[in-house]
Amino acid sequence: MMIYMIMNMMLLMIMVLVSVAFLTLLERKILSYIQMRKGPNKVAFKGLIQPISDAIKLISKEWFFLKVNMIIYKLSPMTMFLLSLSMWTLYPWINLYYMNNSMILFILMLGLNAYPTVMIGWISMNKYALIGSIRSIAQMISFEISLFLMIFTFMMLIESFSLKTFESWNSNNWTIMMMLPTYIMFSASMLIELNRTPFDLIEGESELVSGFNVEYYSSFFVLIFLSEYASIIFMSLIMTMFFFCYSMDSMLFYITVTFHLLMILWLRGVLPRIRYDMLMKMCWTYFLIFTLLYLNYIYLVKEMLANF
């Protein structure tokens, strides 16, 4: 049984990494056609193995030894990569999906993502990286509050902490019909958590250069890059699981996941960045208040139905 679980996990991780590679190619193609150009189309057929070529180029780059604590410097992107892959243990191939507190585990894993970002910005000994990490952490923590309250709303609906229970409940209910405002806010919070346009503010200002990862290169930059795109795929899967009634065995489920991925990539090409003060105002004066009101609304509806 243990060997079977390890093989499942290894196969899942390989498939996630391959998916990430071709997601980057899809993003470059979509952005190029939005900007009326061809994009990568020289390597193999229509640029099909361009991601593999890019990965070889990045990994083979020269190493520079900075005057920093190299142990923490190396461990920070590795930790970010491992945390990103660890969220995929909640996929149905792995037994953690069937545990009674899987939704709580998802919240904990999501909250841990802030720590490697802090370590990367701090250990780089670069003021630009530090400013980028502080801004990233501020927006991640601010919107995680609203995001967790939205997930708590789902827990209240099903009266359970299990993703499996939620899937069974959701198969008979169109959650998106009763929680459309939450779907819109969840989508925006997901973009903020992932640092995606129009909320990619960690690298959107002249004083931030490239954000918290400005001092990372070669294989360490690859780890940060892979972790970000693996999280994009997983969050698209989670959003589909929460709001749509398709079973994970259905092709419609994966079509909807692909739709969410395309939406994230498309937004990068069509929207400008939001101002940082407007982002924080949106969090603390709109999202949080509306989420709390919606939480109370769901509670009152369930009480009325129980008494009826």
C-alpha cells in the first residue's frame, strides 16, 4: 500500500511539472497573439519544446556566490517549491484528500507560503528584494483573511471539513448559483495570492526591480518559477472544485479548470496593474466586510431551514 501511494505521488508530481512547462508555453502564445505577434515558434514544431530549451538554459547558467548565508539562501526556494508541490497531496490520487480535515489542511498549507517569501527577501541582503517581499507578504496576508472566511462559508454549508464530503454535496448543488458574489471575490483573492496581473505589485514599481527574487538565478530561479505556476494550476483546480458541480472523473471538470487557467493568462495581457493603496482598501473595506455579511447570510439561511 505504501509503495502504491509513493508511486502515485511521484507520477502526480511528474505530471504537475510537465503541465507547468507547457502552461508557460501556452501563456507566451496567448500573450503574443494578444500583442499581435507570433511568440515562440522556432524550437521543434511551432515551438513545442521551447519550455524544455528554456529550462536547460536556466539550469546551465553560471553560479555566483553571494556574501550571504548560503544554507538559508538555498533552502528558501527549495522550501517554496516543496510547499507548492505539497498542496497537490490533496488531489484524489493521494489519501490526504479523503481525510476528515482536508480543508483545514489546505488552509494551513496556503498560509505557509508566506514564510519562504519572507526568507528569500531577507536573506538576499538586497533592499529591493526586501521591499518586494514585504509588499508581497502584506498583500498575501491581507487577502488570506477574506479567502479563509470564504472557505469557512463552504464548511458551514456542508457542516464538514472534508473535501470529499464537499464534492459529494456539491454534486447535487450548483454552488456558483447561490454564491456568485463569493466566486468573483474568490477569483480576485486567488489572483492576489498568486501575485498575478492585475495584482502583481511585487514587480510593478521601479524601486522593486524584479520583486523578492531579484538575487536568484539559475536552478534556484527555476524552483521559484515552478512553484508559482504549480500553484496557479492547483488554485484553478480548487476553484473549480468549490463552485462547480462536476465530478473529478468528468471531462467537464478539467475543461472548467482549463477555462480558469486561460482566464488567468488572458488577464495578464489585457489589464493594467492596480495601485497598491487601492488594493489594500479593496481588501479591508470591501472584501472583508462583504465576506462577513455573506457568512452571516448563509448562517441565517441554514438556521431558518433547520427550524422550518
